[in-house]
Amino acid sequence: MTERSYTTAELRDELHRYHRELVAAGNHTPSTIGTYVQHPERFIAFLEGTYNPRVARGRNT
């Protein structure tokens, strides 16, 4: 098995491609697609250091 490495920019590009394919398939609701894409987006942001899972969004505490 060959191991691959991705930059976060490449991960985002692939996630956008995945999103387009989900939409094109036409068998998922927008809400379902949002769920499928939102969680990986959050994980990529965590890898970039721009998301802290311990702080709720919109809170300044």
C-alpha cells in the first residue's frame, strides 16, 4: 500500500470535488450534503490550527 501526503489546500480541493460529486449524483438532500462536507471542513481547519474544538463558535470566552 502506497502512502500519500496531502497539503490542507489539496484536502480542501478534494473535499470541494467530493461536494460537487454529491450534488451531481442528485440523491442527497442539501442538508445531508452539508453534513457530509461540514465535518471534514472542520477537521481540516483543526489541522491548520484555525479551529479549536473546545471553543464554541461565536463565543469570545
